[in-house]
Amino acid sequence: MEGKYANIIVDISHEKVDRPFQYKIPEPLREKIGAGSCVRVPFGAGNKEIKGYVIEITDRAEFDTEKLKEISAIEEGAVSARANAIRLAWWMKTTYGSTMINALKTVLPVKKETKRLEKKTVKRLVDKSEAVLLCEQAKAKRQTARYRLLKELTEAEELPFALVSGKLHISSSTITAMEKQKIIEVQRENYYRNPVKIKGQQTEKKRLSPGQQNIVDTVLSDYEKGNTGTYLIHGITGSGKTEVYMGMIEGMVQKKKACIVLIPEIALTYQTLLRFYKRFGDRVSVMNSTLSKGERFDQFERAEKGDIDVIIGPRSALFTPFQRIGLILIDEEHEGSYKSETMPKYHARETAEEIARMHGASVVLGSATPSMEAYYRARHGEYRLFTLKERLTGGTLPAVHTVDLREELKSGNRSIFSVKLKELLQERLERKEQSMLFLNRRGYAGFVSCRACGLVMKCPHCDISLSEHKGGRLVCHYCGYEQPSVKQCPSCGSKYILGFRAGTEQVEELLKKEFPEARVLRMDADTTRKKESYEEILSAFANQEADILVGTQMIVKGHDFPNVTLVGILAADLSLAANDYRAGERTFQLLTQAAGRAGRGELPGEVVIQTYQPGHYSIIHAANQDYEAFYEAEEAYREMLLYPPAAHMMAVQITAAEENRGEKLAEMLSEKIKAEQKNIAEEGEAKAAVIGPAKAGIGRINDMFRYVFYVKARQYTQLIRIKDELEEVLFDMQLKRETVQFDFDPIHAF
Ligand code: ADP
Ligand code: ZN
Ligand code: ZN
């Protein structure tokens, strides 16, 4: 691009310099520099040379040209940051409130020189029929690891070593032994870092059902007509969504368009990846947190060069710099991990839509329990909705029993296992089938509830569960409302009104007491601190090394366990009483997912949901597996209290080194908005509401004090305007010891 001046963002993460600076482009560089170039520029009084990104080339000088400095050089070796990425960063900055540098760091791959890695591959040396034979022998001898590996090797001639040792979980001693017997060979080569390498076995395509085919055809033909947009596939697990994704990807690849497939990291199982590899061979690549920075960068480079067509990965795979994207797929779109927890706090769904707009691409979302946001948009005609109702894998839906824990208490059972659950657990132990017990602690924050009538203490203003604090006060983390703790239930008068405490460790102990013969495995944040232990525990359970698996929400994802015929949800109330407005939605999702774990194989499954609130709509509709009924009820609630998606909400999160300064800042900022909204209201426009400020859910981390307030408005643009105004105020204040972050339509508690 020709032009005399470049507007440049410099690489210093500080609000003071978070605006473009203009530089002159020296004559010899003019042809080489464009939006997205990485350059070196003199900066500040000392003219220290630093890195910067060009966001715009222009012929118009903004200052006295005499005073403008010149670009020193083009940064050699650096990726020329693509103009699209820069535009995207700008969009993120303005939409989510963040510095430009943080936005750029999110969207641009960083070049890090790392040494070329050695590529290891496990290759089968025997022919296929012999492998089948050996596989059967291993099965008969109960050599489970050997069996697992041989089973995969009957289908594929070679497998990446990382998959064999990682997801398949085969130990090095097994591999060495099999190498000695000349069944396999481990090949080592210096390779352009490609984490995927499975050669030459295209699996047969499934003939799609009419419902599946219709989705693929509609999305592809809409695309052909330039009629792109966002689609939502609502389909239970096993209804064939992944098969549909692959059909669409194939169509796009034929059109020479690239596809991005987002899958939450926890659901990126070996089985899922293998299905993609087998279908698309080395045109597909994967991105996940186990890749080194170098490998990650190589994936980006391969995508940019057009060496791959498909990338699979979590949220960050969105920023893969393909030249021409045709389709972005987001599986399990309701997952909280699609929202970034650091600045910019972007949501992958909206960001995907923005990227799709730039490329003229389409976005396809899939879920068994769509987020309220996605379903709301589908209902209001913004997204096109498809529904897949049948499970293609066979297996019947499990029978669900809801147990009323208030009744258990009345009849004298104070154990955390109801009579029904004990009975069914006993049955499973006798029949040598497996059970999973699930304690949904996500979002759990010390709420108080009545064991006799189920009442949960809630904020009278926000309808959010109050959290119990030391010193016996009950606090709302939205608006700051406080009241003393109660000794008696305000509804039924019972004195069994208590804080709810239960941990997986405790459950494990009680199980051992109740069923001394049972083999129990536990999975929670404590037992999975090491990266592999998550897979280890799941593999052990899959190999039937235990009868009962106890765990937090981590156990409801990933692996299929055909021998699991009972799932127990110990206290559905835990997530129901989480102190944010998504509690009902999360509970419905967790219960549906957990229930879906029972009866995956040939044996029919049963589910027990234990709760003090059997009448709550999230529980009733989850037990009936009725998404639409749940959606209707939840939408009414969101409409009534103006929570997203009925409206939009911005959290303003303040962190301060000194308590009183943090509190004052929160007061000052929120008062400013309140005053302004009052004027607006007088002019007759729709008003934004300010809630709080309050001490954050976690009031203090690392000796930094945290405050939050919320702004609710019908229109997102209203919130952006308010954010921009706050940013200006903050810019003038030049705060050093306080930070302010914005979170739009928050998912993660602050
Ligand atoms: P989801 O992604 O919705 O959980 P999958 O695409 O994984 O569903 O499909 C579930 C199972 O059904 C898989 O084993 C898949 O191979 C199989 N399947 C999907 N579509 C078909 C089809 N049209 N014909 C036969 N089997 C299918
Ligand atoms: Zn009560
Ligand atoms: Zn409140």
C-alpha cells in the first residue's frame, strides 16, 4: 500500500500508550509496509527503539509533519501480522473493553524460536489380520493396554506417539515389550512439527440421515448463495452432530475454504480427534494446551500457507490465520470455557461471528443443551435453528428418579445417600455394573438453605442466592445487600436451616463405610492436579478397575463408559444456589449431561437426582429431558429481571491495593453512571440500571481488594457507550494502584 504515514500501536502494555502513534514511512519501506506489519520505531523522549504494529496507512498527517518520527525498520523474522487480525483486535478492544495491546496479543501468534522437535510415530509391523488375531489374544488374556493399542492399530497402520502415550495411555514398558516382539516399531524423525500424522486410511463415510443431510445441504447451499449467517444445531448427545460437522467441512474443503472447529479442551478426547484424522488425514491439525509455543506457531504457519484446511482446538484456535475461512464450528457452544477470563474478556461465539463477517463465512453452533443466548437468538430469528431428536447409537434414554431430600429427613435418614440411591448402588455392585456419583460444586458459594422445606436464602432485590460470610452475615454479591444469618427458616420455622457443605472426599469416605466391598475412585481438583491424572483416572474407570467413580462436574464429560448404568446426582441444589443469574441454566445443563452418562452401552441406565427443591423448573425439566420447557421457564425469569439474553449486562470489576480506595473508586464510577442515567431518563430514553457496588464474591486475592458493580441495559450499544465514558474518566485519572476491568454478559463470577 502506498502512503506516507503509518498509525502504529506500540508494544507496551500500558493504558497511557494505548492509542495509535503516527510515524513517517521512509521512502524505501513504502512498498513493504501495510496494515498488520510489525515494525521498529523510536519511542519516547529517549527514542528507545521498540516494536509496534501498523494498524493503518494514510496520506494525512495528524500532526506537524516536522515533528513526526520515522519508522526505523521492518521487524525481520516476525510474522507480518495480518490485517484481518489487526481489525479483529480493534473490534475486540471496542466491544469488550481492553487495551489494544492485550487484544493484539490475543489474536496474533507470537513467534518463538524453539528447537525443532523430534516426531515419534508408532507403526504396526504385522499385517492387519495378524493384528486382529493378536488383539483378540490380548483381550482374552486381559492385557487391557495391549488390547487398546492393537485395536487402534487394526484400523490405522500408524499412530502418533503422543496419542499412544497420552490419550490411549499406553506405558513405555508395554511399548518396549511390543517392539521386542516385532509387533510395532517406534519411528523417530525430525519433522516439521505436525501433531497429527495418520496416513492413508480414509474411513468410509456414514450415509447421513435425511435430517443430517438437510443441515449439511442447507448450510452449504446458503453459503454458495452468499447467504451466510449463524446456525444452531440442537441435538442430544449421539444424535449425529459431529457427523454433520464433518459433512459440512468436506463441502467447504472442496470449495477450497478452511474450517475452524472449536471443541472445549475437556471434550477433545482421543476418540473425537481420531474421527477427524481418519476422515481428513493430514489436512487437519489440532491445537491444545499441551502443544509447545513452537508447535502452536507452526500450526499457525501451516494454516497461513494453506498446508491444512481444518484446525480443531479450544477457544484460541479461533485465531488461526487461515487465508479464506468458510466455516467456523462451535461444538458444545453452551460451555463456559468459550468465554475468556482475561482481558479482553471475549466470547468465542460472538468473536467467531465477527471473524465470519470478515471472511464471508458461516458459523454453526451445536449443543445438546444450547445456551440461553443462542436459543434466544434462534427463537428471535437471528440464528437458523435445526433440531436432531434421535440417538443414532441406539440405547434408550435413562429412567430418572427425583428424590426429595426433605422427605428423607422427615423419615429420619440424614445420610447424603437417599434410600433409593443406596438400593440402586447395591444392585449395581451385585450385577458388577458401574456407577457414577456426582457433586456439582461449580459456582458453589456457601449458600444457606432449609433442610425441611428447601427454601434458599435469596437477595430480595436480585433473586440471587445470598452467600454466608464469616461472622454469620448473608451477603448479595450483585448489589451488596446484607442481612444477619437466620436461626429459623423464615418460611416453615424449622431450625434445620444451615450452610451447605459437602465435598467429594467426604462422599468417598461415606461410600467406603456404606459399601466396604466397593472399589471407589475419586476425581476432583485435588486428585487431578497433574495433567495426566485426569486421563489416568478416567482410563482406570473405563478399564473397570473401580465400581464407583465419585467426582465434580469434570466427570460428566469426555469418555464413554458403556458399563455405567447408574448416575447419582447427590445434591442438585449446589449449582442451583450458585450466586449468579445463570444458576438455573447451569443446573439444567449439568443434570442433563450427567444423566446422559447412564446407559450409553447396551445396558439400560437409571439416574437419581437428589434435591431439596424437587419443584424447581430446572430439576423438573432436566428429569423429563425437556429442553424447550426449561427454556420457556428460564426465559420468563430473565425477562422479568432483565438478565441476559433478555438484556445485556456489564460487570465493572475493580481491583485495588488499598481497601478504601477500591471502595471509593467503585462508588465514584457507579455514581457517575447513575447520575447520567437520571438525565437520560428525563429525556425519555430507555435507561440503563446500575446495581451495586458490592464486594466481589472473592473479596480479596493476593492482598488486592476487589469490588464490582453491574450495569444492565436493553441494548449492548448503551453499555459500550457507558464503558467508553468510564474509560475516558479512568484515562484522565492515571491510576497506578487500581485496575478496572470490564466483563460483558459475564459468565465467570468475579
Ligand atoms: P453427536 O456429535 O451428536 O454426539 P455423533 O456424530 O458422534 O453424535 O454420532 C453418534 C454416533 O452415531 C457415532 O458413533 C456416529 O458414528 C454414529 N452416526 C452418526 N451419524 C450416523 C449415520 N448417519 N449413520 C450411522 N451412524 C451414524
Ligand atoms: Zn423451611
Ligand atoms: Zn442483590
